[in-house]
Amino acid sequence: MIIAVDGPAASGKGTLAKRLARHFGLAHLDTGSLYRAAALHAIEADGDPSDPRVAEAAARRVTAADLGDERLRGEMVGQGASIVAAIPGVRAALLRFQRDFAEHPPDGARGAVLDGRDIGTVICPGADVKLFITASLEARAVRRFQELRQRGQITIYDSVLQDLEQRDARDSERRTAPLVAAPDAFVLDTTHLDADAAFAAAVKHVETKLAGKRR
């Protein structure tokens, strides 16, 4: 079973994807971490993440061991990830990693939940369930601002808002695998939902879809 969870930054898709994986006993892959790892490799090499040659070389060095690196959560790496993700060669380099995870989940799991920007449209277009998680820009900015403050990072709301606006533009306007809801995705707006309410709505949809497939 494959569940695809897509959506813009700070929409809550990562938290939701992890809970769905635990609930249904599936493996979980935060595909955004792959792009963050590629950005980190580029930065560590003193390269420019926006340079296709640098970014593609960095993407080819990404392994599963990179995904647990705490440095991936840094704001500079996050901004770099949004930049490298717009480079077609980077996406091509990471495509097989994501599909292999979906087709052969680790630890004997009976399926996988993948969250990102193009799971339901490009990576796993045949996923059993597709969710597109969204929220207003302002709501997402507040969430990201609070998240950063809880990590002890000094930031201001206006900067976070501007960063999300720029990421949204890059994700939606890129020519390769732009951020867009798959035609058959269930769109869940979490602007006025807390994590528990969003989870309940997602579980209900997944169970309904799976029940329909069993008939």
C-alpha cells in the first residue's frame, strides 16, 4: 500500500505523514529530506546550490544515512533545498531512491507513506491514496515561526513569511514536477485544523479509499 502526501511547506504534511505511517504500520519517507541532504552536500563542498553541476553532483552523493542528520533542519539548508529541488537533474538523480523506497519498503513494512511536493503526480502516480495538504500562507508562516522559535532559532515573522512566499513560487513555477494537487487527490485544508483533527480527517479518507478497493 502506498500513500502519497503532498503539499507546500509548513502545511502539516510531514507530521501527518508520520502519524499515518504509524497508524497503518507503514514505512515513512520525508522526501524533502533528500533535497535538504543534497543542499547540505553542496554547501559543505563550498559550492553554489543554484549551480546545476554542483547540485546534481551533491544529489548523487545522497544516501539513506544522510536523512538522520540534524543539520538538515537548519533554515539555510531548507532554503538551499528549495533551490536545488527546482533543478531537473537533481530531481532525476533522486527519483529512483524514492521509487525504490515505495516499491521495497524497509524492515518488511507492508507499504509506505511518502510526503513531498510531487509524490502523487510524479514519484508514485499509481499510489493507492493521494492526499494534498494545504493551508493559508499566513497560517503556515505562524507555524514555521513557532517551530523555529521552539528550536531556539532567532527569527522574525516577516522573514519567515517572505521565505515561504519565495518557496511557494519556486515550487509552483518550476518547469519540472511543479507543486500541484493530483487530479485524484483528496485536498485537506488545515488552516483551521489542529494536528488531531487533520489526522482524523486523513484516516477517514484513507479507510474509505481502501474499503472501496476491497469491494
